[in-house]
Amino acid sequence: MSQQHTPLVVGNWKLNPTTLEAAKKLFLAVRTGLPRTTLTTVAIAPPLPFITELARLSARSRIQLGAQSVFPVNSGAHTGEVSLPMLESVGINMVIVGHSERRARGLTNEEIRDALATLSKSTVTSILCVGETKRDKEGHYYSVVENQLRSALALVPKVKLNRLVIAYEPVWAIGSGKQATPEDVYEMKLFIQKVIAQLFGRSAIPKVRILYGGSVVAAGVEDLLTVGQMDGFLVGGASLKPKEFISIINSTEKNGKKTAKN
Ligand code: PGA
């Protein structure tokens, strides 16, 4: 089944750049280079200290702002955390949840589940990251992804699935310069959809967008969209290079049109 969504390209800046000045420069370079189009949704998830300034710069642009994580409690004695009402109050409308770099630092399945449950009570879009650390010939990586999905989605109501995006990000592909093949990505998309159907029923499948992340560069985008049937991309390293990021958006715009209906 081919999924039909408007494409989504999200830049995950991670812990970059190191100053507000550099963040503004990078953001403006992307804003200036964006194609005049309304099809592809473009979002950037910068480090939180830059959000307010970038929200000002994004005000009249088509760039949406995302956060790289959220704590599932609104306020209280939780040093170092940031809550959903805080993010909403500075104009964030997308949040990445369960990125492998946070899982590696101890983020638990329960925290991911609770973050998605909290987000599902709002109008903010959740981008849930799933992916195996390694591929094996026996296909155990499928059960890794299945467990991540079942656990993370346990408290998300079906009616909120249209605000859920799943980013398939094989950990071995992140920052390695090695992308998953479009064929492998397509198989994983079908598998993710199968799990969604088991959890929520077949009618849930078209509600959920599925992105690919892991060493995305412009050169691989066409095949990942057409053969891989991805609905877009979560881009790390290449989102820090405005020309490359804009090429990814342009290529998504061109090839996403072949499959998108709305
Ligand atoms: P990468 O990162 O594009 O640098 O591989 C992707 C991600 O971690 O979201």
C-alpha cells in the first residue's frame, strides 16, 4: 500500500551550533534558500536556548520549529528538564521523542511512552524515533522495532494518530555516512504499518507518516521517496549545511509530488 501524505523534512540540529549568532545565521540561510512551494512541510529542531530568537525569525516563514525532547511532567522539581507547556508557549509545534542518542544516555521506554501520551493531549506533532542498532541475517531487528513501537504507543489514543510521525532511524546509519537501502526502508515501512494495524486497526495506517533518518543527503532522497515510499526525512548532519539541506527539500518537493495527494 502506498501512503499518501504531504512530505515532511525535519532538521535535527542536535547539539549544534555553539552560539546564538551561528544559529541565527544557519536558520536565515535555510529560510532564504527555501523553494517557493506549499507542499513539503519543513521543520527545524534547534537546541532550546535558541528557540525564542529563531521563533521570531520563523514567524513569517514556512519553517516550523521543533524540540529534540520533552519531559512528560508540566512543572515541578525536575532539574534540567523542559515541559510541553513551556515548548508550546514559545511556538514549538513538533517534538522528537525517543531519539537513539537519548535512548543511549538512559531514556527509558516508559519515559518515551509517557512523553507520547502527554503530547497526544496537545496539538503538537510527535516524531517517534525507532530503529535497530544492528542488522542481523535472522531479522531480529524487526522485533527490536516492534518492541519500541508497542511500548511507545501504548497510551496514544487512535484519534490522535494523525499527529504522530514515526521516524525509522537505524542507529548504525546515524552519522555514519551509510544509509539504509531504499528496499530495506520500504520493507521496514510495511512492517511498521503492520504493527500499527495490529495496535489500532487497518484504518490507522494512512494516518501515520513514516520518515527515514540516518545519513540522509540529497543524493539518496529520490530513491528513498519513490522506492522506499518514505513520507520525508529526519536529517541530522546535513541539516547543518544549508545548501545540502535545501537540496534535500528540493528533491523531496520534486519526488514527493509523485506520491502525495494532499
Ligand atoms: P544524521 O542524523 O543525518 O547525521 O545521520 C540523523 C538523526 O540522528 O536524526
